[in-house]
Amino acid sequence: MDKNRFKTAEIQKIQIARRQLGLSEEIYRDIIREASGGKTESSTKLTWQGRRDVLERMKELGFIAKPAKKASSPAKVRSGKVEVNSRRQADDPQSKMLRALWIQLHQEGKVKDSSEAALCSFVKRMTGVDALDWLSDRQVTVCKKALKDWLER
């Protein structure tokens, strides 16, 4: 995760903590001023240390960070009905390597959806094959090259 995305995630966490604790504007600004040594009242202008200090102070006040909700299973819509995709993930070395490249693209912000379904859609566009474990060696090579080229851009 790059610095800006990490900063954004921390600021969002501060805002979640603020809402969870029901802090007034005045108290919230006091916490930020305290963490910044009086330099700012805005969480966006805090250093990484300041953001960490604000979160620690909010934890002292009772903030409990909840884990992010997991995404639901990929679903397909056919004739008005939702059909859940229950295919297992391919676990062969080539599929794991393609999945790792896909996740790396997501972490670098080049892919919005890191899900298995999104990867399978990409593979289908590249090869015409629906599942990772059905790919031939040549098709794996084509996908791998495309993903690596994408990473280099």
C-alpha cells in the first residue's frame, strides 16, 4: 500500500473512531491539536506519528476497531435470479502465481477489484477460458506476461 493510500486509511479510521465515540467537534479538534503539538486541528495535516497518536488516544477513550467486513461470494445474475459462484479456487502453482500478480496489481492501485472473480474475468478476456485451473501452459504464459507488463506500466 503506498503512502497516500495508507494515510487515507488512517484518516478514515480516525473518522470512524470519532463517530463511534460520539466526540464533539471541540473535543475532536483538541485531540488533534494535542497529537500535533498545537500545529494543526485537521487530521489530514497530521504526520504519520500524529495520526497514530490520535488513534491511540481514541482507543484510550474506548474506540474499538472492528475488522472490515468480508466481501460476499461472487454472484452471477441470470434471468433475474442470483446464482452464487461456488467454484473452488485453483491451487496449482501457476494459478497461485497469477493470483499473486493480480493481488500485486491491486495493491499498487492498478486494479480496483482483487477478487478471484475479477481475475477469472481477466483470464477469460485474454484466453477465452473460464477457470484458472483449465489453462494450458501457453495460456498461463500469455496471462503471466500480460500481468507483468501491466505491473511495469
